Amino acid sequence: MDFIDQIKTHAKNIPALKDKIQTEEGTKNALIMPFIQILGYNVFDPSEVNPEFIADVGTKKGEKVDYAIIIDGKPTILIECKSVNTHLSFEQASQLFRYFAVSQAKIGILTNGIIYQFYTDLDEKNKMDIKPFLEINLLDINEPLIEQLKKYTKHELDLDQFYDGASQLKYTKEIIQIANKEFAEPSDEFVRFFAQRVYPKKVTQKALDNFKVITKDSLDQFLSDKINERLKSAMQAKSPAKAPEIQPAELTPTPEPVENVMTTEEEWEGYYFVKAILRDVLEPSKVAIRDAKSYCAILYDDNNRKPICRFYFDGKQKYVGLFNSPDRKENKIVISNIQDLFKYSDELKATIPYYNTSTAQKSNESL
């Protein structure tokens, strides 16, 4: 089992264990020690994973950090543990902050068994940074971050290259946070940056206010276009190419064409979104698009008795028809844009099991 599968298997056990854990000691035994073991460190060898490691701080003697991972005879990674129900904050890291300053450690980890915050001393030597450079949430796994986590396993940790990787992770994370904030609610400074490049006149406060709306709409469109491009590229890459260029209509069979009906760009975009949403529960080749005069259907196995959803995108108001209820009746939902489909990911995924049982087949035959 490779590293990411081990992490996912461990993460799947957390919800059931979490309700049974009452103490910090229970959190260590049930959640944190298995995680350390997955990282490749032997929790049963005190010369490698030293529990209750003594870290004297000034006049305070005998203070202990929960675990110290020993590399080349030196305490290199310090781990401070909290109960699984504890909300992590920098105040919770205060002990770790003190230990870090008086030890030879290069990495400090604060954890409650679910969230793991990795700290180091990028800003000032031998002084732990206020912000973690890496944060892993096992109940919300981000696979690219798990790939980064792998670099801190026993067999891959390179202390000579460590700071470069940590620095890149930290600043990438902070830039993404800034970008998310600006995309959601553009600041005056951010809006002015664009306005000054496209607006020929002086950017007054009134113009700035107008450009806030324009900038946000432009950014939303930019993201939509980029997502659409990525999804189209991914779908085309998975389709066997019979010609130098593959047109959207060739990506999936669309038998029984309806005369005078043209599938719009928005409907194709919605189709790609649905394929992306369902990728974890359904093979993409099983998702088909079939257009009609009054709606555009997304079907399981290109079977009109197995609707996944329907698009009503031709009018001023957009709707999506969902079929996730046990009676298989269509429920039309108002949406403001194509991206809203992601809000109904659970409903779309809930449709699929109905088509994998004999009960579901009988239900579909009665539609």
C-alpha cells in the first residue's frame, strides 16, 4: 500500500474513533501514534520516537514535549499533542514555541490527531514561525498536500533541502489565501491595479466602485473559462483520438439526434462539470449528454431511463433538474450560473446508486 493509501485508510477510521476518545492520551494512542508510524518512524523505539521528551526552558526544568523524533542522535521533529476535540491555534502552540527555541529541532508539529500543523523557523533562526508552513486535515484530504507530507517521512526527509521546500509551501499557501480573498471580495488596491490598465481616465472613487463589480465579474468569468478549458482537455485526453483534433461532439455518443437542436457551449460546460463531480463514483465514459428541444439531458450509460440531471439553460433563468429522490421524480432547482452545479455535488452523486440495483432498474422502468 503506497503512502497516500495508508493516509486515506487511517483517515477513514477517524470519525468512528473520534466519538470514543475522551482524553489527550486517548488521542495519542488512537490517532497520533498510528500517524507517526505511517510516516515511517518506529513509535516503539525510544531512540527514534522519544515520548515525554524533556526540554528544559530557562528556569523551568523538566518540561516535556509529547514526542521528539530523533534523527542522527538529535531531536529533529517535536510533536505537541492536544485532545481530538481541541481547536488548534497559535496559543495552543505556545509550549511547542518554547521547546523549539531551546532545542536543535528543525520542525515542530502541533496536532489534535485530525489536523497537523507543521512549523519551522523561516522568519528568524531558532525562533518558531507564528504561521505553519504546512497544514494537513485528515478529514478533508488535499492530495497535493499529502504529496508534500510524504517529503517528511523517514526515508524521504532531506534536512539539507528542507528549508527551500518549507519556504515554497509557506508562501504559496499565503498567496493562495490572498488570491481567494481578493477573488471573493476585491480590495480597492486590487481593483485599482486592473482599472488603471484598462480605464483611460483618472480612477475616481466612483469609477473604482464601478470597477469593483466589473473586476469581480471578470474574475468569475476567468475562473469559469479556466475550469472549462481544464475539463475539456481532461475529457479529450481520455477519449481515443481518431483524428488530429477531437470536437466536443465526439467525446461521447449522442444517438437519436434531434433535428434543429444545437447543444450550447453552456450545456457542454455543464456536462464536463457533471463528469468531474461524478468522477469518484462513476466512470466518466458512463456519463452521456443528449440534447432535446426543451432541455439537455445528462444520462447514465446514455440511457434515457437513467437520467442523472437535466439542464434548462435556454431561458433568462437557468435551472437544473435533479433525480436524487427515491421516487425518481425531477426536482427543478434555480441556479445563477454553471458553477452552481458544484453546490449540488452530493445530490448528483446520490443519483448513481439507484442505477446499480435491480430495485433502481424497476423504478426507472416505471418512469
